[in-house]
Amino acid sequence: MKKVLILAFAILLAVAGCNLINQETTTNGNIDLYFALKENTGLDYEQRSIVYTTAQDKYMKTLDEWVKGPSDTAKFEKSISGTVKVLDTTIEQDKLTVNFNKDFNTFGGVMHESATIAALVNTMVQFPEVNSVRITIEGKDLIAPSGNPYGYLTEIQFDPNAQGMLKNREVTLYFSDDQAINVVAEKRNINIEENATREMLIKTLVEEMIKGPESTDLFPTIPKEARVNSVVVLGERATIDFSEEMVTKHSRGAAGEDMTLTSIANTVTEVEGIREVVLTLNGKPLNIEHAIIDSNNPLFRAEDRILKK
């Protein structure tokens, strides 16, 4: 009898051990869900808690909560129909694709569409590993009013008073090669208003540079802590004002500084009509260890420094 009891106890322990091994670790987390304010006058967020096991589960739980809509219906619009379903999500590197059923693609006008898409994108890029979001409807790209796919969208500064619709646009950025001798072009898709000013475009380009290259063969040239305070365009000259981190967080050294200046000059002169670039730091000439960049010493495009692949 004692042997039977010991055997039964051993079996129970084995079963319990298997369950512990197979049990997935759960995580409790707070997430920000972005929604359109009443009358689509802007965006704001409310916080909610989810429990998830994997990254895929985290995305799905977040999207399910977002589709349910806001708790504060006096403050927010209920932009999504109750019949909308999230079919699946996939992520490649830092690019997340969210696949909905066809009921997602039913908008009550341009402003409703813009606010809904901005709210979705901003909700999902809150996760550090997600840089951009692509929306598909049953496997096919969501088409913008322009007739083109939205493609991958980064964080959106939703402005209901904007004169133009968001447009997915391919741009060229320049980063350092592994020798810090030449710069290399990298294509990237950004979302920006169709009628964006040159100032808006340049600010977006430099902010994309701050995020760093997508290719592992290239290297960033602007400190990730730096911020663009403002951009002013007068004729063929663009003046970009940076926060102090442009200098205080810079790795310094002649080669590093050269890569920073060359990459910025070549990136900004990709904008039509821009030939000269002046850099300032909180309104004063950018004075780094090996150069002073002011109105008398602007940067020019350096075609000979672009490494052709």
C-alpha cells in the first residue's frame, strides 16, 4: 500500500512539474490607447491595463482594447465599428503590420479617417520595438484617398486644421559608413502632409536621421538625445536650430563631426531648392571642436563624399 501511495505521489509531482515547465510567463502592463477627441479636434490617450505572454499577444491585446473604444465617451469619439476585427499582426524588424477585416475600411469622411489612422499608429508605436505601422485589410494595403497605399506610417502629429492629407513619401537620408569616411544613402518612407512646407519636410528628415539608420552596415551621425528646435528656410538656405544635446551628447572627434555635418548637408539638400545649410544651437552658431557653422560658413552638398553601392 505504501508503495502505491509513493508511486501516485511521484506521478502527481511529475504532472505538476510538466505544467510548470509549459506554463508561459505572464506580464501585467499599462498601455496608452489613443483616440480622437470629440468632433475629431485632436488626439489624446487613456491608460488601460493588459495581461499578456508574448510580444504577439501584447499587440493583439492592445489592439483588441483599442477596437473596444474609449471608456470616456464624453471626451472621445467612438471611431471604430463594433464589427471590426483584428485578424492578425506580423512584425519584421521594427515594422508592424496590423491586418483588419473589411469593416475597418468604413470611414465617415476624410477627418474621421485621418484621426482614426493617427490614433491607431500612435497607439502601436508606443512600444520601443515598433517604429512604424502598416495597415492592411484582409491582407491588402489600406488605400489612402490619394489612391496610393498608406504604407508604413511612423508617429503622427495629428493636426485637424492641416490643409493637406497625410501622404506616404519616399525620402533619402545619409548616414556614416563603417570607416567614418563617406556617407551612404538610405531610402525611407515617411508620412507627411501632401502640401508640407520645406520647413516641415526638413524637420521631418532630420528627426528621421536622429532615429538612426535601419541598415546595420551604417552608423548614426546625430546624437539620439538631440532635438530639432526649429527650421527656417530663406531662399536656398535652410537654418536648423538644435537643442544643446547636439553638442553635449556628441561623440566628438574630427571624423565624427565631419560625418555629422556631411550627412546633414547631403540629406537636407535633397529637398528641392535647398543649396546651403546653417546649423545653430539654441539660436547661436553651432560651435563644435573642429568647426563653426554660421551664416558665413554654411554647409554645402558634398556629392564626392557619397559612397555609391
